[in-house]
Amino acid sequence: DGYGAAMSQITQELVRLMREEKVLAVWLFDKSGESMKDDVREIREKFHKVYEELGIAERQDEKLKLTEEPILTSIWSFGQGFEEHTKQPTAKIPEIRAAIDQIGEDPSGKENICQTITAAVGKYTQMAQRARRKLVIIVASDESGDDGNLVEETIDRCKKVNASVYVLGRYACFGYPYARLAWKDPKYGLTHWIQMNRGPETPFPECLQFDGLHERWDFDSSGFGPYEQVRIAREPGGIFFLLP
């Protein structure tokens, strides 16, 4: 139904993991352009509810009561590159909210999801292992990414260190890699159609990429998420949340 339902499910997943072992959660937010601004704002509004529910679970669950800092959180954003907004993983809610507020915009229009996941896993694997924490990567993006050639390497890296990946993503276009977003120029009031990577739902497009004369402009939901993101979530044991 949207971010609210998806984040409630993520809360339940985190509580389940916290009952088994302590958790280090790394949130990766897409900051590439206009299309994610509203998403990040909505996630921030619902973010406090996730950690409120986790706090309630800590107070009510007999096992979690005895655990010191059962979950630590780090906030990252990514586009062509990536940036960490928390100095170090923290359990303090004000620091987490302040970190989300720091997320800016990457004008490049690129989303290097695989590289960012690999970097996060590389940075925190030893810390998580020393503290005996489960490493969890949570990705929020409305596009399928620009470094899909690294999908299998990323999956192998996550499997080796037992890191689970959860993805909050959009539907893939049926048989076509792109969708288009209407964007209005605030200065001149002109509407432009911005091309977005949004698929396909299979490893490679399985439909003709032209309409007989020109490049295709139609885009319909396949009912599935982008192949790369779904595979990254599924293989290491996470979940892909298909948002409307």
C-alpha cells in the first residue's frame, strides 16, 4: 500500500532479527534527482514510528530487555557516489533524524546501488562481527540502478558475510528498461519528460524496444520489481517491497 505498510513489515523483520542477535542496520537512500524528494520526506515522517515500535518491543520483550543497544543505525545516501550522514552507527533517534535531514540531491541522475551496498558491507562487516551483530542493509530507491553488471558480485559479498538486504522499490516496466517522469521547470514553467531506469523485470528486455518507427514511450507495470533489485534482496535472504 505504500511506505507505511512496508516500513511496518521492516519493523517486524528487525524485531525478529533482534530476538536472535543484535542488529546493525544501514539505511541507503537514493538522492538522485527530483523523483525521490517526496519519498525521502515520507520515509522520514514514518521513520520515527519504526523506532518507536522497536523501542516498545525492547521494553516488552523479556529477551530484548536484557540486551544493551539491540540495534544500531547508520544513514547513507547514494547517487553517482555515496555519502555517510552518521559519524558512526548510533542508537540515538535525534541523531538518526538529523542524518536523514542532511540528505541532499545528486544532479548526476545516476544510482549506483550495487557499489553502495558493497561499500556499506565492506565498511561494517568487521564491526558487526566483532560486536556479534547481524548486518542488515535497507535500500530505498525509485529506480533500478545504473550498475546492474555488479549484481552477482554484490550478492556473493552479502552471502559471504551473512548480510541481509531489504529493498523499498517501485514496479518494473513490462519488457522495457525505462519509465518517464513529468517534471516542470520551476523557472520557465515548461514540462519535461525525464527518463528513469525502471526495469526490466527480467535479466534483459524481452520485448521490442521500438514501436516500428520510433523509440517506445509506453510503460506499463509488469507486476514485479526490477530484476536486479529483487535478486539482490532475495538471494541473501531479504525482502523486496513492491511499492505503488
